[in-house]
Amino acid sequence: MVIANGLKAMPCANINPPATGVILAGGKSSRMGLNKALLHYKNKRLIEHASDLFLLAGLTDVIVSGNIGGYFCIQDITPNQGPLGGVYSVMQHMDDSPKKLIFIPVDMPLLTVNIVSTLLRSVQDFDAAFYSNSPLPLALNFNQNIKAILYKLMKENLQGVSVKVFLSNLRCATPIISEKHAFSLKNINTKTDFSRLPD
């Protein structure tokens, strides 16, 4: 058990090797009008909610895709490529040894430890795991082959490629999330979305 930021980090059951958590925080936040990662919700910035979620899930190796002070950050190699640009940039930073990665958007402050750990358990025998109604958050069994697939897609689609297109090239597990918990996967894109977060 690791103590970090006052939180007890509880290891995800049966996850070996431990996963690296990646917070996708490199977007322009154009619809919000300000950097979503720095918005305060329940007395914490959204970037802190994401980082603390990983710590609570037992993931002490955390990377931020973007440029947020106080965190280990990897900036996008090719800007304005959406979430997959962040995934791609983080992959290019990694060596080719197999490892588990789990990507969460910074603008999903309602994500839970169970949502993260379910994806990490589901990806064990697959290339990727994501919930059937949302391509993010995303768990990957990262290896050289997956890195090469994404590299090829990015080079062939200079105007951008979607996460869904990338995933269509992989063997994926798609666990189902109940309607009760599906709200946890909602992105906060606008000030109206933000105002509707539960107190």
C-alpha cells in the first residue's frame, strides 16, 4: 500500500504488471473557454480528481498528456489531433516493452475506481478494453505492434483519426456499464455541463 497526497493507494486486484495511468489533458477546451484541467470541482481541480483517482486505484505511475504545472507531462507531437494525438504522443515516448496503460480524459470527474479497475481486468487477454458506449476511458496492453498500428494510422491520416478507428484495428474487450453508472462517463465540455455536475 502506498500513501500519496494523503490517499491510500489500493492495488487493483490481479493486475500484473502494474499499469501506468495517463490523464488526457491536452485539448484546447474551446467550448469551455478556459483550461478544463484547472476547473475546481468539490475543492479540487479536475486534474487533481484524475490524478487522485489513479492513486486510489493503486496506479502510482501517472503521466499527463498535455502541459500542466506540477505533473510529469508529455506534450502532443502533432497538435490538434484530439484525444488520439495524446495517446499517440505518450506511446511514442514509451519504450517497446509490453506494459499496461490506461487513459482517462481530464474532463470526466465522476469516474470511479471500479470503472478503472474493471477496464484493467478486462484488457488482460485483449489489446484494448473500453466501455461499449464510450471509447474513453481506454485500457491498452501496450506493445510494439499496437504502437506500430497507431503510428501507421496517424501518418496516413494527417487531418486526424478517431479513437474508434484506432480501436477497430485491435482486439477489444467491451465490458457493459449499467445505466446507473453510465453518467460517470460523461465529458464536461461546456459551462452548462460543468454547472450540472452533482454537488
